[in-house]
Amino acid sequence: MKILIVGYFNETSKSNIARYFPQDWNVVIVPPGKEMLHHIEDCQVIIPEHIKVDHSLLSTAKNLKLVQTGAGFDNVDIPACTQRGIWVANAAGVNAQTVAEHVMALILSYYKNIPFLDAFMKNRMDEHHLDYTGCELEGKTIGIIGLGAIGKKVAAFCRVFDMKVLAYKRNPVAQSDGFVKMTDFNTLVSTSDIVSVHLPLNPQTKQLINKTVFQKMKSTALFINTARGGIVNERDLIDALKNGDIAGSCLDVFETEPLPLDSELRNLGNVILTPHTAGMPDGRKFHKKRYDFFVNNIKRVENGEEPESKLNQLL
């Protein structure tokens, strides 16, 4: 089996990843570009990051059997793959624990002012002149947009902190317990102290969070996005943060990744940024659960079985 992994990886990450696959598989890890196009011709599996798997790319992939993604799959033309008899699968739920933990880490860092206090101590400031604000999470309302595996895990964590949880999903089902309260989108964004996004990126969710939405939020609200950058109009978010429409934001994903060095987000004091690492608890570009899933799914396809967490159906 030839496995093509496309993305930006340092040498340590490449070594860690390649070592995780069976030794008799040919694992090639390359960045997007000409070298990638050469390997696409004879690979059976592609794991794509930072590239579009579309008609153009698929036209050269003569031996491709499986397109395997992480949780998100907005970069894959699923109908085009189906037309060519190629399975598409994601790794739904595999990173739920780690992303939810990351959300809680961001919330705590923001409300306990950890970045400021860390810098204060390391700059050897006089502790008699310490001036900062912070607060407890107890009693705060978090609004979770998208109640899938990650959203549910975030809700469970918030319960431990004695928070109130509102949730919105496009296709609501009966509430399973008395803790999470399902509500409509406008009620959620206008009444929540924290708004956290946990949706896939698709035509329905693209720039769902925009100027109109930010203006409906409380001026004291914290906005969190660990899902996909394209769900948010980033210019509108920056304006909302500068204008005081919302109080702050914690972001792990961005419209353009890596985040441009000249992005205004880097200079805002009411923002906490992480480099799309919420789903990578074992280190940059590696997550053991994720690669366990990948290896198992590739073996299934190799044996003529359907992949787990399939996103299409082949005849």
C-alpha cells in the first residue's frame, strides 16, 4: 500500500508519523506542490491537509481507493470521489476529548487571565502593583453551536464547573438530560456569556458567524472557535473585538492558515491564539488516536471492507 500524506510537517513529525504505519507500507509525506502531484499517480490512500481533493487532482489519481481525513472534510469533493469509486472517510469523534479539553483550557486561560499573569511574573513586575480582572465560571452560560461529539464533551466538562449550557443544532432532537438546554440560534448568541462553535465547514455554515451575529452577542461575551476558520467572517470578528461588540475571543482556527504574520489578531490584547493544535494533544501534527484510526481504516479498505466513518456509499 502506498499512503500519501500531504501537509506541512517538520522532520520530527514526519518521523513519528511514518513510524506509526506498518513497515511494509510505503508512506510518503510531502507538502502541497509538484512533488505531491508525482506521488498522487500511484498512491492507494491520500490523507490531505491544506489541499483540495477535487476533479483536477482526482484525474491523476489512477489507483486511489480511499481519501481519509481528520474530523473535517470540507476540502474533499465527495461526489467526485464517489463518481470514481473512491471511498471518503473522516475520523469523526476521534479528537473529541482533546478538542474539548482545549476549549476548557482556553476558557480558563481567558477568565483567569493566565497569559497576562504569566507575562507579569516573567517580566519580574512588582507584585504590589498587580492590576487585573478575572472571574469564576460558576453560573456562567456557555452557548454551544453544534452538539456533536465535541460539543457534547464540552457540555459535560462545563457541568463540572457548575455552568449553564445552551446548545443549538440544525436538526434538534429531544433533550436526553435535564442539563443541556436546546434553544434557537438567536437566543443562544444573545444570552450566552461564552459562545463556542463546533460545526463542520460547508456551504450552510460558511461565514455563519458575522457582523450581525456579533452585534447580537453580549458586550461581555467571549467567542471561541476551534472548528474551522471559514465559519467566521474574520474581518467582522476583528471589528467586533476592536469596537467592544464582544469582550474577547479564543481562536485555534483561522480563515487563512497558517495565520498571516501581519494579521491584526496577533496584536489584540483581548484575544488568545493557538496554531490549530486543539486536536493534537501528543505534539504538533501528531495524535495517537487519530493515527490508530487511520491505520485501521486503511486496513479495512485493503481487505475489501467499507471504511469506518464513511462519508459516501459506493455501488
